[in-house]
Amino acid sequence: MISKPIGVFDSGYGGLTILKEMVSVLPQFDFVYMGDNARAPYGTKSFETIYEYTLQCVQWFFDQGCPLVILACNTASAKALRTIQQKDLPLIDTNKRVLGVIRPTSEVIGNFTQTGHVAVLGTTGTVESGSYLIEISKFFPEINVSQEACPEWVSIVENNQIESPEADYYVKKHIDNILTSDKKIDTLLLACTHYPLLQEVIKKHIPENISIISQGNIVAQSLKNYLEKHRNIAEICSKQGKRHYFTTGNATDFNNHASLFFGSEIKANQLFLG
Ligand code: DGL
């Protein structure tokens, strides 16, 4: 086992799209990935359930020795992060850190738009939380943000139906909805870590002047900046370039599916949360 890895969490496979970029930006650091596949999707669950599951997983990462955990899941970042940071961390261990993906994305999203009109595509949980509206308005108060929940997209990706007629149908449906609601939108933010896998399908349904923004590189760069600024945390983290993968679901299924998200083979272990 690795002594002090950075923990990366998602409800399932989506966070691997973020981990992939983290590994490329910070290759010397050790990472432990955990997907809560047995209880995914999170996007349609209540605040209480997402908070309870996420906290349990964060505690698991701490038990593995992680000084820092990244919630590479927008839904968990929207629904559980703030309570964990404010209420739980002071009781668990004040030296541990938990960060999410919404703030780093909101900090830079304004740099991508020319028209100042941005669309946020996410799970029902992320959209209903209003987290992106709040965070983006702090950094770019002049930007007009529209939101669209795309509840079918996660299962399409999880079930490997990216090239199916269903994928085409549901991608077109939500893209048409959002682009009709505001004709000045020039930037689509994929605010769910599963959605980058639908990028090619999305491209088919949008005009060329609209750009698609995925979070992987944004979050990885932000983690790099964070570690440069917080030398005390960076120094504790172990650096042997090792990666371990865990799933609460079936490990064989995870391994078969994960390379699609990560871009190379993965060998995960199944874990049972108590
Ligand atoms: N990948 C997660 C996110 O970024 C959502 C997937 C799910 O619904 O479990 O929001």
C-alpha cells in the first residue's frame, strides 16, 4: 500500500477523466482512486444520501493515509463538500484537506467565453444545488449562466451506450433545450465528470462556434497550484508515482470499463465499506 497518497473520489468511473489529467500534471505524486460504483449514480439521490455516502468514502480515504482527498464528482462537490469541510473535518482531523471540482472550474470558466453566456450541463443534483450559479457569480458576476440537467447521460456512459441511438436522442434533446433557452451561449461546460465521454456526440449537435469545456485539465492545474501554495500538504504527500484503484462494485466490471475513461488499463480491487 502507498503511505500518503492523494485520494481521488467519484461515484463511479467519471473521476478517472480527472485523475488521468492529474497524473499527467503531477506524475511524481501517489494517487488512490475510489469509485463508489455499487451505489452510483449519485446524481438522482437526495442531499442527505449523497452527503452520507461521500463522508463515508472520505473517511475511507483518510483510513488509507490520504492527507488530501479530491471529490472528482460534481454531485458530491455540490451536495457534500461544504458540510464535510465545515462540520466534519474539524472533528475528524484538522490537518486533512478535502477539495472539490466546482470552485476551480468556476474560477476560470469566464476565460473561455467571448459572449459572456455560458451553459452548465450537469446531473439533477448538481443543477438543483445551484452551486455553479453561486460560484461563477463570485468570480465573474457579469456572466450569464444557464443550466440544464441531463439525467440520462450518466447511465448512457456507464452502460457503454455512447454510440447508440439513445445517446444521440438524449444528447440532442438537452443540447437543443439549452441552446434554445439562450441564443448567445458560446461555451458549454461539461459539469459532470462522466460527460467528456459524450463529447463527440455533443459536437454533432452544436454549431462550430460553440466550445465544449471539460474539467480534467482545469482541476489538475488547480491541484498543482494548490500544492505549490500549500507546501506543508505537498510535503506530506508521498511521491513514488504509484496509483492504486478501488471500487465498491465488481472489480472485473470496473477493469473492463475503466480504460474507456482513463485511456489505459486499470486493475482495481473491490472494497466493502462497513
Ligand atoms: N460523475 C458525477 C459528477 O461529476 C455524477 C455521476 C453520478 O450521477 O453518479 O457529477
